[in-house]
Amino acid sequence: MWSDVPMVHLRDTLREVAVTVAAEAADLVAATRRTAVQDVSTKSSMTDPVTAGDRAAERLIRDQLAALRPSDAILGEEEGGEAAAEADGVCWVVDPIDGTVNYMYGLPWYSVSVAAQLDGVTVAGAVVEPASGRRWSAARGGGATLDGVPLRVSSADRLELALLATGFSYQPSRRVKQGEVVGRLLPNVRDIRRTGSAALDLCMVAAGWVDAYVEHSLARWDWAAGSLIAEEAGAVVELPGSGELGFAMFAAAPGIAKQLRVALLEAGITDVDQV
């Protein structure tokens, strides 16, 4: 798909735009955090917050994309755009703050995620961590980097020695099921980490900081950029709704991917689909 010169040029252009706008939004949310977290409302549940920082960051990203790529559609967590996302051409998928609860509490593990998709497939993306300034990016067929340094997943090949990242839904009934799955899985892995940002979890797989990541019930903006970064770093990736794991997001080092998939099925990962 990316072998001809025009498509490679488009891929690289979209990657550059993603990094630029994500970095600008990251600067905004970091600079305004103290005041932004004083203006908070909720979405899907009382534990699912949105701050003034989320809204301001998405508005900045939309304005910048409108200036840089005026013909492209945009799907964002806060302002929507599902209908536009079905149109032909490039669609930008935006999570202005992934890890809003961390952002509210002053924990550093939150990020800005910006991805470009064609026909629902991510072709370029960036994840920027405001607290550290780290910039993760990838283009399909063009590799993944952290601050310009190429990324590669871990060489893990034994599930019992694998470090796994995960996360939980905002819906209480779904969290119960997810907790049951984690409880069954925990004896079979080294340990489990939960940072609170799906985008950063996927980037950690890409960097080899964890060996795998799995989480149920993510939205497209949660995984759009991070999944490509993990894939381009060599991870085995299964998107929600695309395979035997149901609506779980899955990214793993190749050496443990098959073992982990079997363990997840045995732990009842697909039961979460029923909640």
C-alpha cells in the first residue's frame, strides 16, 4: 500500500502534522492544568470526567488541523464527528487528553493522541506526554520512534515472565468482569501495571517497557495512534472487534503473543463483551 512515492509522501506528511499539533496541544494542557482542572463535568459515568483542559486541547487541535489540512474530517472525543469520519479521505482521530483522571490528580501519566486514518486504518499518528515532553510517533510502513529514536518491542518469550499493562472501564458492571479476568490472568504473568492512559500503554509496548497490553471497551480515539506505534515497533496487534478476543485491544511482543491470547481466552476475556 505504501510502496509508491505519492503514498509515502502523504504518510510522512500526516505523521509530521500529527506530531506538530499533538505537541502544541500538550504544551497547552501542561501550562493550564492548575486552572483547567477546576472546571470539570462528567460523561458516561460519575467517574468519567472531562475538564476545561480536554475541551481547550481539542479545540486547539481542530483549529490547527483546519489550517494545515482543511479538507480532512475530524473525529474527537469531546466534540464528536462520527458522520464526518465515514466520509472518503483522511480522517483525524483525536484524544485531547488520554488519562484525564491522572491529569486531574496531578499524576504525570496522561497524553495527547492524534492519528490520521484512511478507510478506518491508521496510517500515521503521534502520542505526546505533556509532563515529560516525550514524543512518540509512527507512520505505516515507516517505523515508530520516541523522540526520533527507533522503537522495538521486547524479546519476551515466556508468558510467566511477561509484564502486562491493562486498564478498566468507567462502567461499574464492566469493571467487575474485567477484574475477574485480571484475577485469573495474574498467576500466569510476571505482574500487571495500570497507568490510566491507553495511548501511553501502547507506546510502552512499542518501547519494550512492558511486554504486552490488553484492555476492553476502548474507543477509537484511545487506540488510533498508539496501536500503530506498537505495530510499527514490531508488536502483534489486534484491534477491538477484529478478532477472537472480541472487543479487547491487544498488543504484545511476538514471543508471547500466542501464549497470552490463549491465556486471555481461558480467563474469559470475551465474557466482558456481554456486559
